[in-house]
Amino acid sequence: MSEGMGGWLDFERPLVELEQKIAEFRDFADGEKIEIRDELRRLETKAEKLRTQIFTGLTRWQRVQLARHPRRPYTLDYLQRLTGCFLELKGDRGFGDDRAIVGGLASFRGRKVMVVGHQKGRDIKAKLERNFGMPHPEGYRKALRLMEMAARFGRPIFTFIDTQGAYPGIAAEERGQSEAIARNLLVMARLPVPIVGIVIGEGGSGGALALGVCDRTFMQENSVYSVISPEGCAAILWGDRARAPEAAEALKVTAQDLSKLGVIDGIIPEPPGGAHRDVDAAATSVGDTLDSALAELEQLSPAELVEARLQRFLAMGSYLEDGLPKGLGHS
Amino acid sequence: MAWFRRGKKGIKAAVDKKDMPQGVWLKCRECTEILYRPELEKSHWVCQKCGYHFRISSRQYFQLLFDEGSFVEEDAGLRPSDPLHFRDSKKYKDRIVAAQTKTGLDDAIVSGRATVDGIPVSIAALDFSFMGGSMGSVVGERIARAAQRAIDARRGLITLSASGGARMQEGILSLMQMAKTSAMLAKLAEERLPHISILTDPTTGGVTASFASLGDVILAEPKALVGFAGPRVIRETINQELPEGFQRSEFLEAHGFVDRVVHRRDLNRTLATVLAFFGDAPMPTGRLRRRQDDH
Ligand SMILES: [Zn+2]
């Protein structure tokens, strides 16, 4: 990952440099002078062209890089902007508190909601504390505890999905990573309250899906969601992690891919250049999506909600039955 | 499935030619003992010397687990499609055809109904010989349908796993099979019907992290590799050697994620006992073979 030059990606660097130049020019030059105004306008037109050039027709690998961008907003960045009140609740009541998942009680545009989400760290210390956003079983069990609590008290649930995947380590296996993920899938499928999920960065495999059994799932424009990381896929297929860009193409990991396939309900637009260029605007779009999805789901009775959720996941698949195409992805 | 009613002789025909070692004399993968094939068949492909459980096909398990001739395949005719038009060095479509030719199966699963000691059950069993038992749309759909058939007929569900995990050639749809199968098991549980999960070597990834870990009772064959992340991935992540016995059935039993490690020859009796307990049939008389550490 290109983290040099203040944490910008290679392909966005020319734009960022040009924007910095414009900002400096504006600060130091005398804006009254006509030739300076012309020069500024020229540079701004150039920046606009460059932005369009870079961000239309991004490759899938570039989307992966944006989803992992070191400056990309994380769950708590959104909660800070979207919730009037957020009271974090910790611990799985069995082993410990996993900092790679956060959750708690929140107020959101006049409603009371339970929120759970993966949490990555910004600086090295926070990255370690958050284990790079890769949960252990106790993280999933904490999320489950909070979601079951929400269901008991009739509160809807928001999930924020942003993880490379569940942590592959000895302790995680000892404490039942598989069981923890599987249990979340089973229980989430039947919780009698609305669940809306947003993939805000990386939707990495089972570790992401463990917060992903929702009535509505949306992806931000530059997020990805995949059964295996492009690196992991490349390692299996070609024995070479460096071929991850090819794997990303083959796996079809972008919001646009999943929307086309019918696996998600919509794509949340990001500000020009990505969510990290204007976090407030990105948060507003996310909030509007949560708001309207919830308004829709609140029309359903708990029984209708749970049945619709089951049908939604039963429809996931693509196969031939007696030679005829069935399920998704046959268009 | 006519071959299936041929009784014990059918076993030979059902042996997967590529996955099963050839010849009359075979070497045990664990203890390197030279074994005589007819003896091995009689012992359900368990090494008489060290107890190593060879990998066998779903059809061989059916011979072992179910009343003779009771298995009836259901939901045959489901075949994989290629929603992503996936290709690496080979096209997914070509890999499917190659696996179908090699195994004689449509996908990595055989499902249907059968009886155990006269107790009707639904069964969904994975075949490792078909693309590593990986779970794509067909596997997920047949498990979901087996669960629905179990609900409709008021019988229990047995799943038998042997899988490397999700089938990445089906991308996100293979991941979604984890949610799909788990959601159906939630419904099965609401109907108060039992799910018995049997784990065999190997059961990893998305299969372990979904239906396979959701049995009311979870049985595992001795020394089967069972885990979420593969040992190679863990070793590379933590950059150290893994402890002896890590992610084996006995390890899972000790950590509380498997009810019992069961020798292959005892699977049928164990299953019959569990099913009888949940249903109306009387519990079998006589004791199951005790393991040294049972109390
Ligand atoms: Zn042996």
C-alpha cells in the first residue's frame, strides 16, 4: 500500500498535488489581479478534468485500494457524525472485549438504534489496539449480545462492515472463530427487528458476513465485498499474492459488481475523489440511506420482516436446475 | 442411483478412482504401513494399525450410516452455473466439467433422505473429491432444500462435511451460501427438529463457519482437520509453528466445539442413539463403545 506522501495512493497523487498547488496559490497570491484569477480558473478546470479522468473507470484493484485507503473514514468517524448520542458497550460477557468491533446504544435522527461495526485504527498504536480491524471470536459474540439485546427491546440495528476478515490466529481458533461467525449468521437471520448494513470499506469474507445478515445491505461507491481477499485468491490460483489485481477482476468485488448481481440493495455515492476527501458529506449520504431504509422496514411486522429476510438469503445463488438458469446473475 | 441398492459390493464401484489409492496393496498415509485393500474396505477405510481415517466419498458414508437400500437421492439435477464468468489459468466452466467427469457427481454434494435404524432423516453430504468439497450455489441450495424437506416431513437433518470452504470461483455468491444455509438451520431449530453435523477430514473455511458448526450435536472423525482459517494461512500470519494437534478433532473437542470424536465404525450407532433421543423411537439398548476418556 502506498502510504508515502501523507498517505495518498499513487493514482490519486497527481490530483492531490494539483489541489495543494491551487490552495497555496489562493492563499498567497493576490486574488484581485485579473491574470491570477485566470490562472486559478485554468488550474481548477485542469483539476476537474483530472478528477473525472481518474475516477471514472476505476479498475477493480483501484477500488480495493480506495476501500483500504489509510485516510478512509471508519465506523466511529461515521457514528460521530450521524448519532446524537452514542454510548459504547463493551465485552462478550465470556472472555473479553474485542476492540476490532465496536457497538453501543445510539440516537439517530429521532430514533433509538443499536449500532455494531468493525473498527480499524488510524495510527500504529490504534491499529494494534484494533488488531487492524480483524476480530477474534469475542468480537462477534459481543456483536451478537448487543444485537440480541436490541431485538429484545424492539430497537433496530445498524451494522458497519469494514474488515479484511476474521483474524487467522491460534487463539482465535481455540476460542471458536468458526462457531462465533456461524452463530451470528444463524441468530441474525431470525432477529425480529430491522437490520440495515453498510459496507463502508472492506467486506472481507466470513468476518464481514458475520455482521452482514441484514434486511437491507448497501455498499459505498468505493467499498468492496468478497469471499476471499484478492491476495488470498491470487495465492491459491497462481501461488503469487502480487497478482491480486487480476484476482480482484476475476472475483468481481466492487459495489457496482454486487449491485449488478443483485446481492446488495444499492450503492451509496461518495464525494468526488472518495469518502476520505469529504467525510462529512460521505456521512450525510450514509445517514440518508440508513434513514430511508429504516423507514421502509418499519412498515413490516416482525413476522413479515423475518420471513422476508429468510427469503432474501434463500434467493442468494446461481445455478442450473434441469438445465434452466435459476437464481441471480443470469441476465 | 440403482447401484446403491447393490449392497456392500457397491462400495468398490463408488470409490473415487483418482482420490482413492489404486492397487491391492496400499500404504497408510499416516503410519506408512502397507495395507491390503479388501481388509481396508472391511474396516471402512480405517488403517488397522494406526487408526488413520482415509477420505471416502459421500456414497461410502451412506453405506456406512444408513439402513441398506434406504438412501434416496433428492434435488438431483442441480448443476453449477458460472455467474461471474470466472477464469484463472482455466475457466471455471472447464473445471466444473473436469470435476464432474472425475467424480461422476454434479457438484460437491449429494443430498436426499434415508433411514438410520428405521428413523427417517434428511441428509446432505459433501464430497471433497469435487473441487475440494467447496461450497458454491448448488451446495448451498441443496442443503437449504434438504432442511426444508426435513421440516416438511418432520424429520431430522444430518450434514456431513468435507470441505476446503467457500468456492471462490462463484465469488460473493459462495459467501452468501453461508448465510443461506445458516438461516435455514435457524428455521429448522424453530421447528424443533434436530440437526446433527458430522465433521470429517478436512472441514475448514466457510463451511465450518456456517452450517457445520451449527449442529445440535456435532460429531467429528478422529484427527480430522477442522478450523476456520487454514493452517498455512495462520502460520504465515503469526510467523510461527503451530502446536501439535492444532485444529484436529480432539483439539476442538477439548476446546468445547465438538460434542464427541467418533471412530468411523461407531458413527452409525452414535447417530442412531442421538436420533432416537430426539424422536419417538426408543433409545438403542446396550452401550456404545466407551472411549477411554468417557465418564
Ligand atoms: Zn496407519
